[in-house]
Amino acid sequence: GLLAQHRIHIELGKDHRITYPDRGGGAGGGAAASSGEQVAMAAPEVSHLGWGHWYTLRELEVATGFFADENVIGEGGYGIVYHGVLEDGTQVAVKNLLNNRGQAEREFKVEVEAIGRVRHKNLVRLLGYCAEGAHRILVYEYVDNGNLEQWLHGDVGPRSPLTWDIRMNIILGTAKGLMYLHEGLEPKVVHRDIKSSNILLDKQWNPKVSDFGLAKLLGSERSYITTRVMGTFGYVAPEYASTGMLNERSDVYSFGILIMEILSGRNPVNLVEWLKTMVSNRNSEGVLDPKLPEKPTSRALKRALLVALRCVDPDSHKRPKMGHVIHMLEVDDFPYRDDRRGGRTYRDSPLEKTRLLEKQVNDSGDSSGYESSTHVNRPSRWKEKCGFVVAK
């Protein structure tokens, strides 16, 4: 009520309008609208709020048809997402947060601003928020082609529109978005819930990672994630069971599962053991989604499998960082670089490619996290064998 009575619009150039609630009754509240200088004093937060927009509950009710069931486009542990159309015609995704701690509006805004300042083409952009009464609502850009889970597991007919090249583009774009969260921000953002339903797709099949920052926003990360970990069971790293904590290395594990899911079209639960068995039986091609319209080259497939297997190493410290993952996916001859020291070339030998893959399966031990001591030092020898240098 009170929040929405007086609002101050501050123009920041063509595309940026910050709408700020005037609390009214506060010091200088009534006079704030009359002078630009006083506005800055009354709302000093403006300087770092250039990212977004404060919405009223009424605006968002109108945009979503009063949160009508027919406008629901997603539901998850964090809340219900509605398709909305703002007064100016902009399409948005409106996420009405459940389980929110009803935390103080100021605390909520600080966390939301941190998410709002994040800009990357492979991350869904947060446009603004609403905090009125007990309501905590986030407003995102609308990504118009559904999510990856729908395209992998939904009814798309006998041939998937997701070609091999599109799938690799989705894997690489997702990796770039994650790398930005882990390595491009200070403080870094750990996603904690990487899964196919959180990868949104535009009409050109470009991936955009959604829901980052929400684990922190919605509470004690440890206890909050515990209540919803079963919902994403197949993606959760094995060390979570013993430590109860999820960090960037567990994001890498979840990303490895995501690669396997994208390659195979299979449900993530028990996917690692199935895939390792297929590779051990020298049946890498049997891993591929039967709905793939065309098969990749053996080399491209083995590269993707090798990256996925490294990401799901039971020893979290042996998993590559996301920047390293991108390097492995992009460099042409990974992992078949010439080993000149040994006077041999692996590049042209299909058998050597297969051996590399099998070696990674063996080196990574079993998914329970119990590793035999004979395997402990192998990955470094494997890297030497590949002539692979970790990018600094």
C-alpha cells in the first residue's frame, strides 16, 4: 500500500528507468521528488542500481493476469514462473518465490542487486523485482523456446530437432555461462542446481542458464538445499552426502551429468554407471540419443565423453575448472595431441582414442567415491600422455 503511493522515476538514458518507492514520512521523504540532488540523497542506492527496476505488485498482477494458471510456464523448488506482458509490451518471466524467508526488504534487495548486475549472453537476465508485504518476486527476460529438459525428454517425435552441432553449442554455451559465474565475478556465484530444466533456449537454440544466485538469496545454503536435493537427485555430486555442502566443484559434477544427458537423451539418475559400462564395453556409439538426426564423428563423440567423465570424477579436486572444460571442448586436437617425446602419434589411431577413454573410466574409480589406491596418480600420467597442458 504505502510503498506504491509515491514513486520517483529517475531517467538514466534511453533504456534505463529506475523506479524507486518513496517511503513517505521519512526524513526528507516528501521533498525528495522536487530536486534531483535531494533524490540522490534520499535514495543513495541509485548509484549501484543502474541494472534494473522496482516493480509494484499491481504491475505484475496485471502483467500475468493476476498470476493466472494458464500463464504458468514453470514450477520448481524456488517458486512458480509465469509468462507476463508489461504495460509497454515487453514479455517477461515472473518468478513468484516460494519458501522465501520473508527476509527484510533491504536484505532481499542487496542479494537481488548482486544477481541483477550479472551480465552474460548465456545467463538469463534479471530485469527487476518486487518486494511488497510478504511478496518476493523476480522479473526475468522471457526466453522463448522452452527449456532443455522439454526438448530432450518431451514428445518431439522420432527425430529430435537437436542436432549434434546444436547439442555441442548448448554444452559450450552453458559452460561459458557457468565459467562466468565461477571465475568472472567477485564474489563468485555457485549455482548449486545445474540441471536440464534450468537451461533455457532461445529460437536459435542458444542456451541461457537460469536460477543462479537463488540458493544464496533464499536462505542458508546448507539447510535450504537439503530440502530439495531429491528433486535433482541424479545431478548431485557424491561428496554432498558426506559434507552437505555444494561448491563450484559440485557444479562441475552436475555439468558433467548434463553433458551425458545431452549426448544420450537419458534420465540423469544412474547415468554415470551406465555410460562407464558402455565405454568399457567399447560401445561409445551406443551412448548416443537414438533420436539424434545424424551421428557425430567418432573423434567428436569421444572428446565429449572424455570431458564429461573428467567432470564427474568422484574426487572433486581432480575435476577440471569450467575454464579448462571450455578449453577441452574448443581446442581441435584435444585429447589427441601428438606425443612427440615418445616418438609416437596418437592422432590417427582409433584404438588409442578408445584406450584414452577407457583409461579415464578406470582412473575415475567408482561413483561411490571409494577409489583404489592404484588409481590415485593416474590422471596426471594421462595428461602427460595426451601432451595436454592446463591453460592458466
